[in-house]
Amino acid sequence: MQSWRLAGAFDAGHIRGGTPDWQQELDFHQLELTGHGAQLEADYRLFREEFGLSEFRDGAWLARTYPAPGQFDFRYLDRLAALSQQQVTLSLCHYEWLPWITEEDLWNGRVLDLMAEYAGRVAAQYRGCFAAYIPVVESGYWTAMMTD
């Protein structure tokens, strides 16, 4: 007999582009728009206590935690790590693109070096805190951003 387990997921994408008819520009972050970033503790309490969930996927909020080259702000991840109980699989990049990346960074490969540095910093800072790490969710988004 198959056993089913439910998991909670919080999408952590920075949506940029346009509506299907290109009448309106889109530029919002899901963790901010949904309030999850602000109410992180309450969301996890609700999912655990009310819904009985014990497995989750959440995002590192790339633009907030890596706001500029060489600068890291881990306050959001500190909060998430404190709640994780090794139950959260952390996506480092989910429908996100660093707003300060330049076109040249793509062509010279620097973006790969920057993301490797970021992943290394997060893994070292939070060793043992999260269930697992996903480097890039929806890598097709990166392809779209590179060709836009």
C-alpha cells in the first residue's frame, strides 16, 4: 500500500515581464506579494499545527539575500533556518534573476561564478539547517531572461 505525504511549498519567484497582451508590466516578488516574507513564523505555525505538514519547500529570496556583488543579507534566511527543523528544502533560485546582473555577466560566465559563490555562502552559513538545497528551480526562466 502506498503512503502519501503532503508537503507545503512557498514559491519564491521574482516575476518580471508583461501581461499576456503586453498592456501592463509585471514586477513583483511572490514572497513579498503574498506576505509570506513578513509572516514567515505564522505561516509555518499554521502549516504545522493546523494542516499537520512536516515537509516544505521555500525560497532563499535571492534578490534580498544577495542584493549586490559581494554583499549578502541573511536576515530572512536566519529566520527561515530557525524555523526549518531540517524539514525545509531550500531553493536558492526560483524564478529569480539578480537585478544587478548585466548582459556582459552572462556572456563572460561571471553569473555562474556569482551563483556558485552565493550557493557556497548559503551552504556554509546554514550547514545542517535545511533538509536539502535546490540550486535552480525552473531553469527555463533563466533562459527566458537571458534571451529577453
